Amino acid sequence: MDIRLDIPGTAQFGPRVFVEGIHDLLTRSGLALADLDACVLPEGNAEYFASEYAAAGLSAADQATLSKTIVENLTDVGATGSAAVPLALDAGWREGRIRPGDTVLLLAIEASRYLYAGLTLTWDAPFPGH
């Protein structure tokens, strides 16, 4: 079996998948980007794709709004693959970046195949230790 990862293709299409995933989840949830308190993303993709957002269709205003809500923990745990979103969600909750009543978007991306999955939810877990 020959398995290959198209790194240049990922760099080109990844931002589009990211932006499309966010827009799709917001539309299906009846939410706007400004409604989000936290956007939990896989391991550093938000920063990695930042220079490509405009080309992928994300306005400068939406980029500014999104950047305030990003929850990820690449620098703390490294590249964790499919565990990235749940690990970042847990870290955001334990650090107080995700609080009871917050509207949270979870987005998982498989950029090498240009796929995404996710959901929006209202966080209701109490603060850790309470």
C-alpha cells in the first residue's frame, strides 16, 4: 500500500475546508460568527491558515471576530491528530476559556481529504472542581 499526503494541496485547500466548515456549521445552527464564545479547532490550524482566510472567503471583520474565539492547544500538547479537538475542548474548559452558557463550535478537519465534521453546542458543564 502506498499512502501519500499532498502537503501543497493541503495548504491550498485546507483554508477553504476550514472556512466552509465554519460557515456550514453556523448556517445549520442558525448562528452568526459573532454568536460564538469559543471555536475549538484542531491543533494550530487557525494560525496555520490565517494568511489564507481572505482567499478562502472569510472577511477581515470575520477574521477578527474568529480570532477572539479560537481555542486550541498545539503549543501545549503538540500534534495530536484526531484527539486534537477533544483535548483542546478540555483545556479550554479547565483554563476557564469555555464557561457554562457559552456557545461553542467544534470543528474537526481532515484537510488531506478536504473533509470536515463538527457541531455547535451550549456548554453547561460547571467549572472544574465545582
